[in-house]
Amino acid sequence: MKDSLDETVVASGPLDGVDTTQIQMQNAQTERRNAAYDALVLDAKLRQSLVTIRSLGQRGRCVAALEVSNLVENSHSVPTFSSRWCQNSFIAPAYEQNTEQFLHYMRQFLRDTGARVLIPSADGTLALLREHREEIERLGTRLAIAKESALSIAISKDQTLEIARELGLGVPRGIVVNSVSEVAEAIRKIGLPAVVKPSESWVWGEDERPSARLISRLVTTADEARLAVEELSQFGPTLFQQFLSGRNEAISFIYANGEMYARFAQWAKRTQPPLGGTSVYRQSIALPDDISTQAERLIRAIDLEGYSEVEFRRDSAGKAYLMEINPRLSASVEVAVRAGVDFPYLLYQWANGDPIDYVKTYRIGGWMRYLEGDILTTIQALSQRGRPGVNSPARAIFDFFAAFFVPAYYDYFDKNDLKPAWTATTEFAERLRLRLGKSFTRRKPS
């Protein structure tokens, strides 16, 4: 039976694992085609999307999940699709490869299903929705993202830091670098080690250059600095910033109409990659007086409604410096949900125009661990021995195993919804097996 959405549909239907070769040959039937979804959760591969599906589903909302075809082909499974709360799952054309096909799919999907709210979590999806916001909203669907005037500031690191300076927040020493020829002067002013950051995390492809998510680079030598600037500056200006290796803390908010409905603080003991990235071992903490006040002032100054996460890093003296603002649900959001701040549901309330619940308190001291990420960050720490801020191999291994003796929640695992954890575990085991097999093949003597 042909899916009634349109001819560009890649797949639909509840899936535990995904064989995209079969999907391309025949489309699955859709059981809830005529039902209106309360929300469509995009970027289903991401951990925060699973948290969102569970949050809304447990509260009686009819929710579906969607991922793009290239990410499904690369992994063959999507844990979110196997959640008991996921009413249906969809695979759309990859927007990195063909934006118009993806948009055509979404237009037809929204017309046929009447999904009330779209909730994105990936930088690329956010960028695409921003660009086509008016068209999507004309179909009667609300987007769970802030207004454009605020988003344009929040996603731009240099604009965010400039406003932070005006407000008197701590900002790392840094300068904008446009080309390799400016690296020597940047090193003279900032020193080494340093961090080279893209001004924005997502860039659209041009001509033969593909779209890409850009990541920051730690550089310890002039050669590393030149290489990082050469690679990142082709996408636009880059920030050459002082390196801070202290404690990583973040404040999250739900803000709307001049009101703060929820606040939450966490710190990350380990991230992946080790020197800055997604939190893999984190803990809920009481709101620190300094950064909670600073972060709230920043969000109010930008008027960034909806969900936001403001990241700080402290120096050796304990002074906090602003790193960036994340204006979409972060990968670490489950630690807040487990502590009693259900950010995905609050975001849905805001986006849907419902009254928003106030959350005044939450539980502190709870640990949350993303085991796959923690394994990878420990391996990376071993390979990066001697790099600034990286623990010794012995310490990295000790800390990894010691965490098993500390009570903690684990990403993906929910005793009332076990399939996603099984899907994620088997997928990671298979990827690890293939990786080790390739490593053994390379080392095997001829």
C-alpha cells in the first residue's frame, strides 16, 4: 500500500530497527494518518528527542517522531522510534542533500496530519525551520522555537558575547579571525592553548560544499591553530578564544512574556569530547548565585523565549565565563526532567499557547550518565594524553569505573519503556564491534 503523504516519503510506521533498503522499495502503512498529532518531535536520533516523546506521551499527548534518511541509513536504528509513547515514526528525505524535497515532505505531512507543534533539537533542523517559519506557521503548525530577532543573536557566538560584555558578564578573552594570515596576531594577543570556534554551529552548503555542523577546536601549537582557522574560516569568521579548563556549569530556563517559569542548574563532570561537548556525566545542582543571575539577565536582554541553556566555564580561581547559549533542547536535558523540571513539556505548553506551569523547586544532587558517550570520552582521553585539561590515563580509567558505584540515572533507560535502551545498546555494541574489527585488521601483519 502506498503511503498517502506524497511520493517523496521515505518511510512511516513504528520501527525498532530500520532497514532503509527495504524502506526505499516499499513504504510502510500508516495507522494514524487522519489523526492530528499534538506534536511531531524532529531529530529522533538525538537523546533529547526520546526524552521529549516520553514526557509528552506520559501526559496523554499524541506524539510522533521523525528523522531524516541519511542519519537512519548510517545507524540502522532509532531508539526513539521504539518508545512505547511514540505513536508513529517517520523518515523524511535528508535536508542536507535536498532541502526542497524535505520541505515538500513536511508541507504534505502537516496538511495531512495537522500536527500542532514541531519540536526540533538539531542545529540544522533549527536553521531550516527558521528560514521557512512563515510558510510552516501558515499551515496552522506552531514551532517550538523563539522569535527570529532573539534566535539570530543566540546562535551567533560573537553577538551573544558582545551583549554579555555590555551587561558586565565574564567573557573569555578572544578576537575574531577571518583568515590564516591573522593567526600569528591572535596567538600574540590570546596565547596558547586556545580554542578556535565557529561563529555559528551550522552552515548551509554552497556550490559543491555540503552543509555541515561545525565544532570548536582546541589548539596548542601555531600549526594546529593555522589548520583549525583554515578549516573553519571557509564558512565565515571564527573566534580565537582563551582556553579555560575549569568546571563546566549550565543554567536552563523556560521564559515567556517577561516571566521565568522554570530555572535549573547542572554541572558536567565529563563531556564528549573531553574538552567541551555534550555532557555525558552530569549532576543537578542548586542555582549558583553568580551565573544564575547573569544568565537570566542575558536571556531577558535578548528576549529569548521558550527553552534555553546558558553555558559557563570557570577558571582556576572560580570566576565564571560565558561560553554560549543553546536555544533548543539540549542533549543533557534529561537530568533536569529526572530532577523534577520537565522542560520538554513546558516547552510544548509554551509553543502550543497553553498556560505554562511554574516550577519553583527541583531535586539536587542527582547524577545522570550517558554510558556510550562516557565510554567514548574515556577512550578519547587515553588517546589525548598530555593535552591541556585531559586527565591522565590512570585517572580517566579510575573515574570511569568509579562512576558505576555512584547511584545514577542512565540515558535511554526507563523501567517503564525499555525498548529504546535495548535498541541503543545493541546499536552501540555493533558499531564498537565493527570499529574494533577494523582496528585489528589494520594492525594484523601481512
